[in-house]
Amino acid sequence: MVNRKDLDPTESPATLLGYKLREYRDGERISQAQLAAAVNYSPDLISKIELGHQAPTPELAAVFDKRYGTGDWFQRLQPLAAKAGIPVFFQPYAELEAGADESRVYSPDLISGILQTEEYARAIFETSQPTEEVEKMTAGRMARQTILKRDNPPWLVIVLAEMAVRKVVGSSEITKAQLSHVLALMDESNIIVRVMPHHAPVYPSTGFTLFSRDDKPDIAFIEGTEENGHVVSVDSKVKQLRRTWDRISNVALIETDSKALIREAMEDL
């Protein structure tokens, strides 16, 4: 109980969730390590959750609700707490991604966020974010991937430029594990990943995503440097991006050849 950091539950949904978890744990008169052992998670994770540095997974939030008899309080707050790790400018993307029935993604520089491993994502953030923000943003990125575990997950078609596949992020080991993860996801029935080779006669330099929803017009998101990404909802501009997507898709390798290129990239590391 000595030198514990004071928490402000009004600061964010993540700190509110952490504040309440600490309150319930204190009521049990148990340590973070004891709670971690009881719920089968690491003490480090419990500490990060209580400090508001990381949101629990939906599964862990359900465990907290069951343990403390809080109905679905932790489960309802979990998505808001996870969102705290997503930069403000990128939150519209995350909301569109979560609500889409189908997403078509072009990623020119890096493996798309929805496919990233935790280590790969952390390595990206470590190069551009303050140390105290890295874990929170990594958790936010991982939280986005819960849509892949839904009973009715979205249909994803992702085209990676060859540069994104061959670029070393963090280390050769981290990158190799990331590419192995992509190959595993390619076996899922709702995920298609294709690679656009270096020599393809199409040169879009900016990543973008087309989101489709039942009975609603498509919406796009164009990535940008720093905080310049933006939503595109004007029909004529969305159509323009759809034509660009069609050109990219037409020159991308088929799935079997894409897998072969990814395996080659792994061997080259």
C-alpha cells in the first residue's frame, strides 16, 4: 500500500476502470499478484490495468464482472477503455472498422494494424511515441483486433505492398514472427491477404481503406503523415478510391503466390 500512485477516475474510461478494479481488489484485501493468480493473468497486466495504462481484454473484463458481481459493468466500459489507447485522429477509423461488414485495405509501408502482432505494434510505437504512451497505444491497437473473434467477423481483403512485407520492424525476429502471423491469418475463411510486388505498374503511395456496410454507402479513410488521416464520405471521391483499389487488386499476386513471397521474405531475414 506504500507509494501507490493516486488515480483520478475522471481522467479517462481507462483510469475509471483501473480505479474501480483497485477498489474491488482492496476490498478483498489481496495483492495484485494474488488477483493475477486467481484470474490466470500476469501481475504486470493487472498493474497496468489499475494504472489506466492498458485496458483488459473483453474476456478478462467478463472475468472481473463475474468475480465482483458487477453485472456487465467492466464489459461495458472495456471498449471505451481500450479506445483510450487509440490516437484521437485515428478513432474515426477504429469506429468504422468495428462497424463494417467488409473492409478493403491497401497498406504500402507496414503490415496493416488489424494483422499486427503485439511485438510488431510495440516496435512501431517505440520509434515515435513517448515511453509512457507506448503500452497504452499498443493495447489500443490490439483491442481493435477483437472484431476478428466475433461470432460473425467482418470480411477483410488486405493488399500489402511488397515493401511492407520486406521491411524489418524492431528486429528480424519480430518481423519473422509477424510474417508467420500473417500466414496463419490467411488460412481464416474471412481474411484474404495479397501482396502487390515491387514491379507492379501501379504507384499509390498512400494507404487507404474502403469500409462497406449493409444498405449504406461505402466510406473510406485515407491515411496521412502524423495526424493527417481523414474520413472520405463524398460519393465521387469514394468512387475514385474504389477505382484505385481495383487497379491495385488487379496487379496484386494471387493468394498462393502471395504466401510464397511472404515465406521468401521470412527466409531472407
